[in-house]
Amino acid sequence: MYVKTQAKSGALRRAVVTAISGSWVASTAVAAFVAGGTLAGGSQAAYAATAPACIIRKVHPNNENASIFNYCGRTMRVQVRVRWNFDSPCYTLADGQSVNFAWGAGDYRKVSVC
């Protein structure tokens, strides 16, 4: 970024460039925050935590599917997260229930609560 200043002092010139650069960084951070979904009304699932260990995952990467089993002792809502493809819908699994989710392309990321 080129900034033309009338200041004779090198310190003042650096201060002006720093102030302009700092405001650009701040505005970029705000834009990223808004685009991330918190202020723009994005999906709650995007920030969901990883499912607990009582949710058993059997991932079959070659077949591009995952079997999810609920052994938590209570009903759980889970979602399979996939990189480079759509995530699964939010499944409601009673204790002992399972579900299989297949995706066409992409990589398994994790199972999260939803």
C-alpha cells in the first residue's frame, strides 16, 4: 500500500502508514467476523462441538460413509461433518439407535452435536 504524506519526519510517516494499515486490519477482521456467520445469521451447526465419546463412529473412507451409534444413555442430536461436501442433516438418535450417512465426495471431518 502506497501512502503519500506531507510529513518531513520519518517517524510521523511510519505512524500514518501504521494507522492506515491498522484500520485496514481492523476492518478486515470485522468483515471476516460478519462473513463467518455470527452477525450475518449463519448456521449454528458451524460452531458445534465434537460429539462425546459415547457417540461411536465407524468411518468407511473408501465407501465414503459413516455409521454413527448412540451409547450415551440418553437421546442425542448429532451431525456428520464432511470436508468438500455437504454435512449430514441433524439426526436425533435415541439411546442404542444408529444411523448411516453416505456422501458422494469429500473427506470425513468429525461428528458434532447439533
